[in-house]
Amino acid sequence: MTMLQHAVVVLLLPLASAAVIALFLRRAGSAAATLSTLTSAAIAAIAIILAVHGERFSDSIEWLNLGDFTVSIGIKFDDLAALMLCIVGVVGLCVHVFSLGYMHDDPAKARYFGGLSIFMFSMLGIVLADNLFMMFIFWELVGFSSWTLINHFHEKQSAADAAKKAFIVNRVGDFGFLLGIVMCYWLNGTVSLDALAKEHVFSAAIPLLLFCGAVGKSAQLPLHVWLPDAMEGPTPVSALIHAATMVAAGIYMLCRINVLMVPQALNVIMWVGTATALYAALCAITQRDIKKVLAYSTLSQLGYMVAAFGLGSSRVLTEFFTGPDGKEQAVTSIVATGVGAAMLHLTTHAFFKALMFLGSGSVIHGCHHEQDIFRMGGLQKKMPLTFITFTIGVLAIIGMPYIAAGFFSKDAILHLALENNKAVFGVLALTAVLTSFYMVRLWILVFRGQPRSEEAAHAHEGGISMTGPLVLLALLSVVGGYTAIYGHTFDGVLNLVPHAEGATILIVSVAVMLIGAGAAFVIYKPAPDDTLGQKSPALFGALAALKGSFDKAYDYYVAKVQQRLALLLNYLEQVFLSGLIIRGAAGLAGQLGLLARWLHVGSLHAYVYWFLAGLALYWAFMAGAF
């Protein structure tokens, strides 16, 4: 098989799995789980083989031709796609294996694993797409897949509301994404990534419109409100959404379209990411739900990635591809150097955040579905393996020097900020302090002290299907930041990672970690109530209000804007489209009949008012007012 055929197989495997489950295994949950898990294992294996031993290539075929308008479908497999393919494959496999234990007794297990398969298919399509139009198709399919999985427990109103919220908010961002694609084709005559890399019209509008899609998918301000509520889905789904697929798609898309960037667009992207990182870190401090803390942590880390991308300057990069004829071709392009720092943090974040989400799932499962961190405690002894692996995840996200992967990617971003924008550096350093604070707070309340509920007192470790992925992800969370372990496999991306010289960044990293962690140890002791809320109710209330402000804005938009717009569109559809255009004369007669019925209500008072109104109009006409 050729490289192209292997890539097509990787793309179609999860689609085939989902189709088989939907058609034949809807009532066979165990068989569906086995099929989906084996498929994810095959995807991970082929992805690693393609990345390590495969050639880089780009190939496409013409799919649609309408005069001068053509649409192609194809696959672009470069170092960026190879890296993302491995992340999706490995993390996706860990989530599948973990789900075997976590979802063992779920009556809708077949539907769940079918949803995972179609989710994997959607994400792989984004990774391998060679043009913006094809990427948009899979982009929307990811949105649909996430809706089904967030809504897995659809009998719960909160789950239905969360799924609807995710769908609505992402459609807002995706509309901007679509406008960007249209504008790109209008100005350049193509949406092919290879063609745009060679020559295109430089405009700030195109990348900023495309960035709207990333604002929705990667949950940046102000379209972040859906992500914390996405916790309503099963915990393994939360890990998949927050670590390796949906939210990562926005960062990957930015890196993929880096050739379109101009300084003005990069500056906007930088400040959106910076603001999101700080805002989400502040919100995480007040959360009681273990998954909500991790959700806001994800928002903050995504802000880091977006800021890193925006901080990059431009440089010329030459990549080599093997064409359809087998000959090597060189493609020279201009890339934002922030790609390296953003993708390295995306990689390490995928490992340690998937670890912590699955670790939280292990905690929730062991505590009989208790999610309130103030009702946990003492799990260090009761769940030792989960404790050790979760601790590694915490060390990774707070940036423990040289021990955890997050240190290297976070330092690369801080170095980039220090070199390019001192104000952004200050905000990101403060965010790092807050990250250490709320993560150590979480760690203390969950694992230290004595059990504070009956559920915590009877907590237990899960089986091998749940602990095995934790061990693998913990290992990756330690070594994943050492770029040397990847060899030259992803040089096209990792060579762009900036490296700090001197001890300045190291000192800053250690300082912010110790300040945040030290403050958490001082303020928090294992207790049934929030110590910060007791000691400083004004500060705690302000942080809670900060979190709620955007939710209130969303509720206002849905209730006052969206619903009224929907009523208006429904009226126009009923009156003009269905009533007049489609039904013609019959529709016109029907509308006149409705008007006449409205006039003849059978009320003497109404007839008097109509008579007076007609008389007034007559007098006005006779007076020459018309």
C-alpha cells in the first residue's frame, strides 16, 4: 500500500466502525465497545508508523467543477499533520480503553462507542484535509459529534441544555469561519493549503474571520461558555473533547493556516488568547466540581496556546513533499514561529490534561459518582495509583522543572512572550501563578486529609482498563516535553520551538510555581467548605460573579435575540415562503382570509375602534394629508 492509501485507511476506519455499530450492533454494547476500541488501536498504530517511517506527501483530486468554481478533496500529510495524528490516535486509544471500564454498565454503551468512532473520524478529517473547504466539512461534523456525546445522558435536562449550548455557540464562530473561507476563495481563487502557501493576497480580514472558528472550537473569549457545561457528558468524553480533539482542532487550524497571517491578525489573536488564559484561571479558583476545575483549566491552557501562536513573528520555511509522480518537491512558505510553541504545548497538554480528566473519572467512579471536591479527601491511601498518576498531571500543568512535560512547553511560551511583548509576559506569568494555586487546591482537597463523605470513605481503585491508560499518560506527561525523544520525526514543527537562553525564564517559572502552590498550601486545608470563601467573601464573590457574567450574556442572547429571531424567521417562512411563493394564489387568498378573520373578531368595541380609525383616515385624506 502507498502512503496515500494508508492515510485513507486511517481516515475511513472509524467511519466504518461507526457504520457497523449503527447498522448491526445497536443492541450489542460489548461488541460495539470491542470494535470501536480495536479500531482506535489500529488508528494509533498506523498513525505512529506513518509519522515515524512514512514519507510526507500532499495529494488531491477534483471533486466538484462548476465553471470556474472547483472544489477538491485531498490529504496533506506533513510534520504538522503527523504530530497531530499521533496525538489524536494515542489519546483516543487511551480514552477508548478507559471507557471499557467506566461505561461498562451503561445501557446505551453501543451508542456511546459509536459516537466515539464518528468523533475520531471527524477529527482525523480535519487533521488530514488539504484545503479549507474540506476542513470545514469535518469541522462541522466534529460539532455534530460533540453534540451527540455531550447529550449522551439526554434524559437529564442539564445534559440537553449543555449540548444545545455547545451547538449554538459553535455555530456563531463557524459562521465567521465560513465567511473567511468564502473571502479567501474570492480574493485568491483557491482554498488549497498548498496553493495558498505559494502565493496569496495578504489581508487581515481573512485570518481573523477564520480565527472566529477557532474562537468557537477552542473556547476563547467570548465564545467559551459552552466548554464548562460540556462536562455533562461522560468523563471519558470530557477527556476526548478537552484534550485531543474538539478544542485542539482550533489550535491546529490556526497552525495550519499560518501562511495567511499578517502582523495585525497575530496581534488580535495574541490578546484574545492572553485574556482567555487569565479569565479562565480566575474562574477555576471558585469551582467545587472536579471536572469544572479541569474544564476552566483547559480554557486557560488553550488561551496559552492561542497567545503563543499570536506572539510568533514570521520566517521562511522550506518543506519537502513527495508528489503523485514520486518525485520530491520543495514548498517554501512563510510561517509564524509561534506554531512551534503552540503545538508543543498542545502536545504536552493533550497528555497531562487527558491524564487528569481520566484521573478525575477514576476518582468519580471510585467515589460512587461524587464530583464535589469538598466531599472527597483521603483518596491518597484509598486510590494510590490514581493519586500518583494524578500528581504527575498536576506537576506537569504547574510546570515542575525538568520533571514534567508542561515545564518545557510553558517555558517556551513565556520566553516567546518575554522576547516579543512584556505586557503579555506579565499576564501569562500571573496566569501561571493562578494555575499552580487552583491545581494544588484541587490536589489537597481530593487526596489529602480524611474522607469527608460516605462516598469518599468507601472509595476504591478501578480495574486495569481504567488504571492502564493512566499509567501510559503519566509516562507521556513526564517525557513528552523532551523534544529529543521524537528524533527528527516532527522537525518541521519542533524546530520552530523557541529555546530560552540564560536562567531568567527558569527562575520565573520556579517562582510562579512556588508562589501559587505555596499560597494554596497556606490557605487550604482539607475541609468541607471553601476556605477562601470564608476568609475573603468579597474576593470569592467577585470571582464567582466574573464567571457568571458571560453565562448571563449567553442566556440573554438565547432568550432575547435568538428566540425572537427564530420567531421572525418562522413568520416570514409561513407568510412569504410557504404562504405566497409556494402556494401562489391559494396562499394569497389564505392570507387575505386570515386578515379578514383578524378584522372580524365579533367584538362591538373592536368594530367601534375600526370605525373611528377609518373615519380619521378619511378626514385626513379629505384634508390633503396624503
